[in-house]
Amino acid sequence: MSLPELEILCWKCWGSGIIQMEDHGQMMECPDCNGLGWIPTEDGKRILAFVQKHLGIGIEEEDEESP
């Protein structure tokens, strides 16, 4: 697989990860891509979930949220 199959450029920030606020005076992290500049495709999301599951990434965060 190649990168275009795993992620696409964020159209809102054009890959910078930063957008201007409505008043055009301040910059903020792009809400669509969470400041990364790229959005994972469905294949990318599946690979990310697989890696997180088998490396234990994010599991501790989920456990802390459970009552």
C-alpha cells in the first residue's frame, strides 16, 4: 500500500494543520484533521486500529474513562 491509499490531504487546511479563526486574527488547529494535515482513509483507519490494538496504544486511555 502507498500513502495515498492510507491518508488524504485535509481540504480544510490544505495539509498545514492550521486554519484561521472566523475573525481572521488568530490561528487554530484544524478541527477536521486534528492539526495533522492529513485524514486517514478507511484502510488507514483499519491499519491504525490494528497497530493501536497490538501495541497497546490508547488502551490505557479507554480504561481510565470506564467507570
